[in-house]
Amino acid sequence: MLVVRKARKKIVRPDGQHEAWVYQSPALPLISFKEVIKECSESCGENPSKTMGVVAALIDRVSHYLKLGRAVQIEGIGTLKPVINSTSAATSEELGEPADVIKGVKVRFYPHGPLQEAIAENGYEYQPELDDE
């Protein structure tokens, strides 16, 4: 279950009448890739080296297709889709070279199946004692 706490910063609405708190989750420690590989190898009965090899090959192929600008759908996990952010121009003459208007390239992740359900059913628990941290 996701634990949330109040942020220290309040948002004051432009009308001055309303204020709102922004809720956020506390910084929890990351689960390392090594830990995930260990758990996966134990659950499928393979040794960690073989599991790591399969996962490394998967990452290599996904990276290859993302470099080509292709979206990759991994059944049961989700879709990874490259997205280009660019600046807007008033006229076509202002566009210039693509390198001048492209601000960045990111990868969007759209969860499927079990991951989507886990996010939707996550729920939360408010712990006010964390507000003072």
C-alpha cells in the first residue's frame, strides 16, 4: 500500500479564498535490479546468471527498437513509446532545423494488465505523523 503525507508547501489559489495541500509519497528506498533478478530466478527455478542474461537481452532489444523510434509492447508489462518534445513556432519560416526546435526525447510508459491493476488498486494510507518530517 502506498503511504502518503502532506507536502510542506501549500498551493494558494489565485482567488485567494482557497488553499490546497499537495500530497506525496515519502521517499522509499529503491529495489535494486540485483534484488529483482534474484527474486525472479528463485521464482522460476533458474540460476541468477541465466535470468540476468534473458533480462539483459530483453533490455538490449527494447533499446534497439526505441532508438529506431518504434514503440515496444511487452505483454503483461506495458508499452514503451518514444515521445519528442519540441518548441512551437508561429510560422513555418521560424521552424529552422529540427535540432533547433526539439527540446528533448523521452520514453512514456503505459502499463498493461497486472501492472495497471496494481496501480489502480494500490490505495493509500495517510500518516499525519510524517507531515513534520
